Amino acid sequence: MRVGFLMLCHDGLDRAAQVAGYWADRGCPVVIHVDRRVSREAYDTLVAALEGRHNIRFSERFRCEWGRWSLVAATLAAARVMIDEFPTASHVFLASGSCLPLRHISQLRAYLAERPGVNFIESVTTEDVPWTKGGLDHERFALRFPFSWKRQRKLFDLSVRLQRRLGYRRRIPKGLVPHMGSQWWCLTRGTLQAILDHPRRAEFDRFFKGVWIPDESYFQSLVRLCTDRVESRSLTLAKFDYQGKPHIFYDDHLQLLRRSDCFVARKIWPRADRLYATFLSDRTATESRAEPNPGKIDRIFSKAIERRTRGRAGLYMTGRFPRVQTDAGRTCARYVVFEGFGDLFEDFPAWAARTTGLRAHGHLFGPERAEFADGQSVFSGALSDSATLRDYNAVAFLTNLIWNTRGERQSFLYGPRDTVAAGDFFPYDLNADVFAITGAWAIPLYLSGRPVIEIRKQAAELQRIEGKHLDHLRSRWAKARVHVWTLADFIESPVEPLQTMIDEIGNKAGLRLTEAPRMRDLTGFGQFLQDLRNEGMQPWLVGDLRTGDSAPDRPARPKPYAVR
């Protein structure tokens, strides 16, 4: 049993020389193709580094480009050299210059000897391929691709759209069923020679010259015509990200590569000295002869892809900024927003902290400063209470606060006087619990003792801001858990809403309300609202609050006089 290796190289030639020498020194014939774009000087250096090994050959050089026929042409040229010059090679293994053997060649020989005549090549029909990118699966065989996807992307896309509009379809050669799969395979000598010498080879080559990414379909399709002994899997470990780009293995992937039990891995970082030193040694000869099973590490790669595409909920960073429309979590943990409670009750954050166990802040987005719990001026993660710094990016301020304090549930007060950007954010956050008393903004205006005529415009503006914010809370797209009461309804029966609030927060199961927060003195508040109405401002968000007692003495509205 003698295994020959074809190597397609375009960079990292020093590492390719190491791997080629490793295989050649252990009795394996090697045929190397070097991309024509590689300089003559670099090519001569590679040839000189491998000089003296009788079982290494170099094939005709092609200028290779991803997704084009040139990669297949280079492979066919190298395969012809292998078949013609090494008649004792029973199997041919296709690898790249960035591949690295993970197990000793003796183990590969023994594995293939136990499965005589079997061809290891991933080969599945287009209907069964889940990994194609860009929407081109069966169309890669039906359309023509005269332009390079990488160098002429606009022309490539225009050509595809035009052919689709015209309904153009290429004729697939009779008897050929297109299959796809990994570029990296291990074929028996008989199968590879049958492909090279197939009587319809010229017809097949003409067809695949117009196929997109033919290196993933040429051998995968023709192998079905030349043999019925196909095991549709690759012996090479090759992992790809969600964009179809190969994962690169580094030194810290050493144990991961060992666990896969595969014979070869790509793509290895050229400076991974530890990997090359470990696997290009004979110590691997005594290691496990287990069945190659890349599925052992699939869970790790799936998790990596999920982390790359979805990130971690609530973590905002330069390397992976969440996409608001598609990512599930805007923040990393649950938090509570109290709207209007600070206006209605005295020292409400202290009561909330005692009763619910929350870390209760004041108005984090207040106009003067961020009112952190316990009067702190700098909070977790070096967050400053400066309103200017906070409002530079209010959303980032909130998400950072929640991220920095994960493990401890936060709460804060919010109202129409606060930074609007935050109020447009948390209604659409799954982690937000919002309890709102509408119209409570009128209480501080009432307690200020200012004339109603001076307050009217401010009251109208606060009501407008809160009304717009309520539209967000009641939006069909809102994801927060929202409870809204009008001020009139809440004052009429405050215990029931407070108990609902405690039950919803749920920090302490079965907790009953034993201490109510202290409500502000609202004697005369109803008359104040009536005075607002008399001035032409309708406080409809307050609800239907009866007039009640008359208000304390207020400066009378100045009488208008007509000057003649």
C-alpha cells in the first residue's frame, strides 16, 4: 500500500517544503503544483529545498484563481504526473500547501489497506448541499460564468441577473449528474486513472470550464461515472465559517486537532511552529488508530460560528457590534425601569431596594447627572455620572451598565425629563421590565409652587414626550414586559399595582407587600390639574382625577389689561 500526494501551493512555500519532505522521507511520492503567480525566485528556492528526493516531482504551473477552472487544470496536470511517473502509488491524496498531516503515514496506509478499492471523496447532489453560499447551487451548472467573482464582482452579478432574466440554461452532458463536495479527496489509482482517461473527458472538461467553483464539483461528479465504491466523506479536516471561508488553525488548536482523529488538516497558520513541530515527527506513529471523526469537534465550531454571527447578548465591542434588527438580546441581563414612581413616592429607590433586593438607582438619565445608587459618582466599569459623557451614547451607557453588573439585577427611574434616546431603546429589549405611571410628571410641577401660566407650556411638552414614549411601549414590536397605569388609577388603589410589581420582578418568590412607599402630599393636586385645563392644557395622561380639595395659596394669574 503506497499513498501518493498531490500538493497545490501558492504561498507559505517554506511550510509546504517541510510537509512534502515529511511525506517523501516516509516513502510517499509527492507531486507539487506551484501557482504561476509565485515568483520565479520563490519557486526555485522551493525546488532547491527539496532537491535530492527521488520521489518528488513538480507539475506544469497554472495561474490559479478561486472559483475558476484553473484549479482543476492544475490538479489534473499534477494527477497525470503522479499516474505516469509513480506506477506503484495505489492511492492519490489531494492536499494543499497549507495542509498538515495529523497522523503518521503508517496509520493512513493501514486504514486504506483495510478498505481496499474505496474512494474517499465528498460527493452529494445539489439538492443535498447545505453549505453553498451566495444562492448558487444548481445554477452553478446551468449558467455561464465568464467573469471572476473576486476581481469582477459587478460584472459577475450583472451576468447572473441577465441570464436569469433571459431564462438561459446550459445543457448538462448526457449521463452526467452534478455532484458537489469538498475539494480535498483520496482516490484509488484505478479511479483517478479512469477519470483522466475517460473517453468523454474532453466533453466534460468543456462543460466544467463554464461551471462556477468547478474544483468542488469536477471530481465529485466524474467519480460517480468511474466507480461505485465511493465513501462520501473526506479524510481531511477542513472547517468553514458562516461566510464559507476556511477556519485557520493555530498553535492553541493542538488538542482540538488531535481529538478529530483526521489524517490531514487545513488550513494551518504558517507560523504555527508548535503544530508543525508536533505533527511532523514520528511520535504520532504510536498514537490512536481511531476512525477519523471531525464530528467530535463540530460542536466547538458551531459554537464559534454562533458567537461570531450572534455575539453575546448585550456585549457591545469593536470586534462584534450587535445588529439590532436580528440579534435577540440588546442587553445581557434583566433590569427594571420605574416610570413616574419617583415623582409619586418619596425616596422610592430606597424602598425598592429594601423590598425587592434590586440595585435601585435614581434617574440614570436625568438632565443634571446619572443618579447612581448610594450617591456614587463613578459606578461599575468606570461609568461616570457626567450627563455629557452619558448622553454621548446613552444606549451604550445603559448596555455597559447592565453588562458590568451582570449577576446583580439593576433598576432605575425614568421620566419625560430624562434623555429620550434611552426611552426609545428599552421598550424593544427582551430583558426590560417596565412599570409606568402616566401623568406623574405633573406632580413635581404642582409641588414647585410656580404659577400655572408659567407651567402650562412645560406641562404640555412633558406630556408630548411621554405620549410619544408610550407609543414605543405599546408598539407591536415592543419586547419589554410592560405595565402601565394612569396616575388617577394608581392613586385610587396603589396596593394592587405595587403587589403586581413585586410579583413580576420576582427576586423573592411569594413576597407579600408589607411596607408601602411613602406617597407625596397631593392635597390640592386635583385643583391644580383643573387650573391647567382652564389655561388650555389638557393633562389627559393623568387620567380621570377628581378635583378634590382646593390647592394651597398660589400666585394669582395676572389680569390682562387693554391699553388704549
